[in-house]
Amino acid sequence: MSSATITATTSPKKSPKPRDLFNKGLAYLFLIVLTFASLFPLLWMISSSLKERRDVFLNPPMWIPTDPQWDNFTQLFTERAFDTVLYNSFFIAILHTALALFFCTLAGYAFAKYTFKFQSILFGIVLASMMVPSETTIIPMFEIYRAFGLIDNPWGVIVANVASAFGIFFMRQYSAGIHTEMLEASRIDGCSEFRIFTSIVLPNLRPALASLGIITFVNQWNNFLWPLIVLRSPGEQTISLAIRTLESGARTPYELIMAGSVISIIPLLIIVLLFQKQLIGGLMDGAVKG
Amino acid sequence: MKQRWKSSLFLLMAVILLLSACSSGSSNNNGGSGESKDEKVKLVVWIWDSAQIGLDLNMDAFKAENPNIEIEYQLMGQTDLYQKYLIAANTGDKVPDIIAVESSNLAQMVNIDSLYDLSDKVAPYKDKIVPFKWEDATKDGKVYAMPWDSGPVVMYYRKDIFEAAGLPSDPEAVADRIKTFEDYKEVGNIIKEKTGNSMFQDSKTRSNNRFFETMMWQRGLWYFDKDGNVSLDDPKVVETAEFYASMVKDGIVNDAEAFSESWLNAFADGKVATIVGAAWYEGLLENMIDPDSAGKWGVAPMPKWSVEDPYASANDGGSNLAINANSKHPEEAWKFIEFMLGNEESQVKMMKDAGSLPSLTTTYEDAVFSEPVEYFGGQPVRKVYTQALEQIAPQSYTVDFPVANQLTKNAFAEIFLNNASVADTLKKTADELRSRTSRK
Amino acid sequence: MASKWWRWQQKSAPYLFISPFFILFSVFLFYPFLYSFYLSLVEWNGGKTKTYVGLDNFSRVLHDEVFWLSIGNGLIIMVMYVPLLLLLATLVAVLLNSNGVKGKGFFRMSLFTPNIMAVVAVAFVFSIMLNGDNGLINVILKQLGLIDASILWLDSPFWARVSVAAMVFYRWLGYNMILILAGLQNIPKDIYESAYVDGATPFQVLIRITLPLLKKILVFCVILSTLGSFGLFTEPLVLTKGGPLNSTTTPVLLIYQESFTNLNFGYASAIAIMFFFLMMIFTFIQMRVTRDND
């Protein structure tokens, strides 16, 4: 952010030539077209979610529903238990995020601020674990989950990948920036290591926690494959699963599917608009440091 | 500063949810253990929406008789249901108590030993139910499901389209005009020429194979022969498939996946002349596919391969109810099933208002079977069903039906997309099926 | 007095702090990974009995046309979208990193929005827009006079792959743009200034300075996209169910179908292991190729 303001002031100022203006116009046109294309499916989703079923595939298309069917949304809550579904989604995403932040920060901090035996080997294992695509272990995982009674249990989704290598790596980068003197000072004051972690490290890492938290939350909210395998009964479904369940049945209720999709996106849009700096900042930091 | 309140807000949210989650979790547990104390029994039924309609019709009567049994429906599509249940059964889940299963997938369910043995309970119904329904429900002499409706195949046709093409439209005259599939194809071409409409609908790449399977079944052919060997490359099957493909190539088939939006629209727009399908289309036509066309549809027997064929009809689907072998309440579950499927009154109601044809033959004497049906312009269509029922070639879906169906769907996609030879493709598919199912 | 405990907690702290990861890693990743090798040697329908069949499953995988097709599908889909994705993402990132453009925050956020929408939701909107004759895309293309007959977006092998690739492109453009933007902002500004002082045109700067410095991040994007293409699951599941003719069946979808639909858990495990090693080889080659260029 600060670098951007610096370049803005130091950049050479010339009076705009016609060719520059043309180029600039082209650049804006390009950006606007792409932006429109990015937002269009979202708009079409919202539009379709307010239509009657027969109007979803109208030719010529109905761009704006003439008679908005708000009932599509109420129907999801009254007939398809979307209240439970939303609760499940929040429950899983929030608990998963909270635990993930805790475990990843603990480990990331340990790798950054302590020297201990086998440190580099252990960290190597963390990095290597990124190489195993989780999709390849779904079958044995299913068997293990069954043994632990985690099938059809929200905790089965919450604990999966809760201490991710990415998260540890991410927090390790940030933890490295904490001043060692600060830690030493509290040690002299008689704080236990865990106390130091909770009272000094965590507060100092707040921006990083926010970034990783948002990224984790968004990913977990949108998670599909693993919940599909673990959560089998309708009462345990998350919103992504519930949307897909709507598809089955003799006649696919596309207007309800779209309404469900809109509902699934609202919390994310709110969070992302509120925390866009943390989200995008986190992704950018992750990219550069990785 | 700003960031600080945001992250604190986030943490606060997390804590609140954590707390509320814990509290609700414990209350759930209380609910679970309290259940056994008062004597109410809750049965969970996995079912799809169109099947639930029939049960709903009889729900009040059931509740009046069994106030202590509470039924919870969990709706899902057939494919989802089977897949979930196969896994749940393997896991030894106690839920659901009851599942609805189409006959096509029943043998597969029975085979993995996941269903409750109903042999003693269904004994009184053994002779009261259409005999072929028992086949897929039986393994090693034990019965694992109670038959629900039957799917004798007939031909639904649009009278107005037939008339517009200068063809007879009266049921008997239509039956006379279309005796064989050869006639059917000929009529299809006339209709295409005169009116531009399609004879029937099926997807080239996403077919459920129902039409082809119906053609096979009526001839007493199937993916597997009587000894259980793969017969998909049998000359008669190949000949049937070639005929089916020739209809598609003639352009008398509208390319649309069954029950997709374009499939439904084509019917609603009056662009499709026939459905060669099971009796359960009665309810679907009236309630979902073409509710605005009352009086325009008629019913005739399905075409045969040849007039000399010993059997004149096929079975297409039809459902059953079964109990989870791990259910904690098999007795109550049976009470529910018996009330819905073994009781004449319930079954007659389902015929009348949900258009599902009972497998329970003792109901056939009821007036509902001879009464004129308004949607079909007063034609007493149910007589056509029961007649067809008596002429179905006696065979069953068998355990490996789902995989055979899947492979054959791909075979047809290949035939139509790549213009592949029918015989070669079926030969290849048959070999694949042999290796997948370890059959000869 | 407390010093013994004190020293202990100080020494063991790092191990305790990293232990959650290692416990979870062992139970939920490492053990399952090893266990899948065992599963690949048995025939198992998910029930109680597993029958040891040796390497039968593997020889079946090697001869399974659908398995190789699924790998091919991953490759084809990747080729369909990755070059265009990187090109556009870089272009947008460069524009959003330049000084002249206003409303950067808006553009950045709007382009990133598709990435945070649930895959399932996006997949269903796409399936509605690409659906048959009356899907929006066909209607618009016909109205514009670009096509006469509807394109079978989801029902012909070629277009089905295009549709899946288009959806992946749609979802990941913004994400890759952000990564590249991060790379751009990491390039010291004085390099640019001296180039401009030397009289370089913006295009020359882009080719000579920006792209070479972005190489590391572009390679990262390519590797992510590769793994992503082979790991596609929800997109083909919702859009095409892997069809037509398995043209959009990806390895992960195949593993899922063989296990949870067809109940061939042993065979599916063998596919998973083959897939794992193929992925390792792909990643290794990609890293090797890019390293040699240095």
C-alpha cells in the first residue's frame, strides 16, 4: 500500500498524448469487460433465484423477474431445512477455522522462534505433506473415520486438514517478525512458554491471524468433496451439499437451486467485503513468501 | 486500529458460535436418549419426492391407527439414495429404518445383505402380488422387500398429434395401427413428415436406456440370459439395438434427457407424440409433465417386436419398500409398510390419486380400475395396464443391472456421437461387462 | 523448586507446539496414505471382508481405458485454459499495478469474487447458462447470429471439456491475478525507473523486465493449475457427471465413482496410488524444466 503511494508521487508526470488516452481507454474497456464477465453469472444467479420455475429457461431470456418470487427463499427454509443447513455450515466453518488458527500458529511459531533437535527434518515433513493430494486418501480416510465414529459427524469435517502445512508455513513467516527481545523479557518475568504464546505471540500476529482465518473460513465454507463423503444424512448437510441435494428428484427445481446458491454466497460476500484487505493481503503474502 | 476491531469481531464470532454449538450439542443428546423413555417410535424413511405423494395420501389414516409411530421423511433423489444407503449399510448405520427402492436396483441392495429378512412377514402376500415383483426381492429363498407399484409398459400417445398427421386416434384403432415397433417407426416418420413433431424423446448421450430396455424385456431379452451370462452381444439384442438406433437416425426421436427441462418443455409444448412407458406415467403426466393437456392423451398397448411374440409387454421400474437390517424398530417399520402396501384401501387410494398401479392383485377388482379417467378424456386406461401386466415377459432386473445399464448408456453415446457400429460397440461393451461382473 | 518444571516446559515447548500437527498428520494423512497401499492390494466392496488379490488391481488400472482417458482429460482441460488464464491474469495484474488506472480496489475485488463463490453454486449457474437449447449462452449466441444451431455445451465430448475448462478459468482468473499482482509489487520500483530513464517503452519494460522477474510466481501458478486440473471434482460432477463418454471424467472423479458409487474400494485405491505417482512425476518434470531454463 505504501509503495503504491510512493510510486504515484515519483512517477514522471507528462501531459497525456492522444495515443495514451486511447490506450487508457482500451485498458478500461478491457477491465470493464472482464469485470462484467466475472459478475455476470452472479447476477444471473440472483435473477434466476427470483423466477418461477418455467421462467428460468425462457427464450428470449427474462433478464429481470417481472414478479419476484421471494417465496423461493422462504420455501428453502420451511421445506428444505435451510436453517439447519446454514447452522451446520457456520458451525463447521467457524470451529474449523478457530482450531486451524490455533494449531497452525502454535506450530508456525515453534518453527520460527525456537531451535530444537530435528527441527529442519520436522519442518521438511510439514512441507512434504503438501505433496500428498488429500483426494488420493479419501478411501482409507473413510475407513478410519468409520472406526472413529466420525462418519455423519460434523467433527469429521472440522478436524480434516485442521493443521494444514500451508497454514503452518504461513504463520511461520509472520512469527519470524516477532521481536525476540519481547519474548525474552517475558521469560525473565516468569511467563511459561504457553503463556508467552497466548499473551504475546497471538496478539502480535493478529493481522496474520485475520488473513489466514478468512482464507480458511472461505475454503471450508465452500468445501465439497470431503463433506460429501462424511456427512451422509440430510440433517447434517452443509449448504453446498444441500444445494446439490435439491438437484435430485424428478424435476430439478433450478429456481430453488439458484436461491440456495445466493444464500450460500451472502455470508462470504459480507465477510469478504469487510475483510478484503486481510484476504487479498494474505493471499499476496502467501504467494510472495512461498 | 481498524484491523484490530475487525479481528476481535471475528474472534468474538468464533467464541459465540463455539458456545452455542456446545450447548446445542448437549441438548441434542438429551433428545436422543429421551426418545426411548416415552414410547413414541420415530421411523426415518429415505424416499424421493414423487414416491412420497402416495404415502402422504394415507398418512392420516396410518397415524390414527398408530399414534405412537412417528414418520420422518428424508427426501433425496434415487441415485443419491441408493449410493448413500449402500454405504450406510456397509457402515452398519441404524438410520434410515425404511428405504424406498426401485425394482431396478433392488437386487443390488439385497445382494449386499443390508436388508431385513421379511420372509415370514410377507408370506401372507405371496400369492396376492404380481409374481415377477418378488424375483428381485429374493435371495437364497428369503424375501427382503415388499413390492409397491408395478410398471407394466403401455403406450401413451397424443390424440391431437395423431389426428393432425391423418392417423387414427381412437385407442383401439391406434392399437390396430401400431402392432409392432416396425409400425411404430413408420407412424413416427409419418408424424415427423406431416406435423414436424417427434415420436418420442430420449437422449443420445444421457439416456437412461429405458426405451431400449423395454424393447428387450418385451422380447424376453436382457443384459444377461437365463443362465446369468452376459447376453448384450447376443444377435437378438444387437438386432433390437440396431432397430432402436435406426429410429434415432431417422430423426423421429427428440434428443433430450429424461425429465430434463427441455424434455419437459417438449411435452408441454405438444411436440412429442408418444411415451412408451410404465403405468406410473399416469400420475406424472397429470401432475408434472403435461398438466395442461387433459383430454389430449390416450393409452394403447405398447408395440411388440413381432406379432408372433409370446409376450406383449415389459416392466419398467416400479418400487418397493424395505427395512434396514440394522434398524432398531423393524416391527414398527413393518407395520408402516404393511399399512401402506399390503392394505387394499391404501393401495386403491394411491391408484386413484397418485396414479401408482398396485402390485397387490386383490385390488384389481375395485371399481377404480374400470372407471373412466378424466385426464385421458374418459378412457378407462387402467384396464390397459392390468391387461399389459398379465402379458409381461417373466424376468427380473438382476444384481448387476446398475453397471450393465451404465455401460450400455455409454455404448449408445458412442454409437450416436462417433457413428460407431452397433454390433461392434455392443460386443466391446459386453466384454467390458463380463470383466466387470466376472460373468461369462 | 519450580525450576525443574520450568526447564522442562521450556525445553519441551516447541515439541508440544508442533505436536498437534504431527498427531493429526500421522492419523489423517500418513497412516491413510500407507493404508491405501494395502487397500490397493485387496478386493473390497466396503463390507466386512477384504480379499487379497495381489497386484491384480494395478494390472487392471494399467489396462483401464477410462483411467488413461481421465489423465488425458486432465491434460486437455489444462491445455484449454492455463495459457489464456495466465495471459489474462498477467495483463490484468500489470494494468492494476500501473499508476494510471483508477478504481483498482473495485476491479480487484470484482475479479476475485468468482473465487470465493461456492464451487457448487458456480457449477449450477454454469449448467443453467449452458443448458440445452434455451440456455442463456446458446440463446445469446444465436441472437447475435454467431451460430445457427445450439452448441451442445454439455453433451459433446469436446464442448463438455471446454465448458469445464471455462468454469475453471472463470473461478481462478482473479486468484491468479492476485498472485501475479503480489509478484509485481515485489519488484523494486527503481528497476522500472532506470528503464524508463533509459527510454524503454512500456511494452519493452513488460517483456524485458517484468516477465522475467515474475517467472517464479508464474511457475507457481502453472504448478497450482496443473494439480488443480487433475484434481477437478465438483465442476465435472455437477456440470456433466463426467460424461459424455467419460470425456470430463477426471482422476479424482473416477476415484470417487469407483469407490463410493461402484463400491470397488480396492480398485479405486489402486487408481489413487497410480494418480499420486503420476502427479509426483508431473510436478517433478515441471520443476525440472523450469529450473533448466535458469
